[in-house]
Amino acid sequence: MKNWKEWLKAATVRAIKTVAQTAVATIGVSAMITEVDWVVVASTSALAGVLSILTSVAGLPEVSDETDT
């Protein structure tokens, strides 16, 4: 990873989007907002964020491996 700052920025943006999408999906399975188990929403979303970062280690298409010359 030659451009680790660029990678970190791209991985963070991707992880935040993944966390938000997971939270929306988890909240969406409840019939009413008062029935939402917020602990489950938070833990599921956090796990999705961690998995997103770990998946990004394999590579991000947004970040090129080439260095600028």
C-alpha cells in the first residue's frame, strides 16, 4: 500500500456507507419504530463496518497501486 492515506480515506468512506446501509436494513425489519432493538442495530452495523475495513485490505478499486511520477 503505497498510498495509505488515500486507501484509508476510501476504506473509511466505504465502511461508513456499509454501516449506514446495515442500520437502515436492520431497522427496516421491525414493524414499528418502538419495536427496534437498538442494541442489535448498533452491534450489527459495527460488525458490518469492521468487515468492510477487513474486506478493503484485499484492495479497493478507488485506489490505484501505481505511484505518481
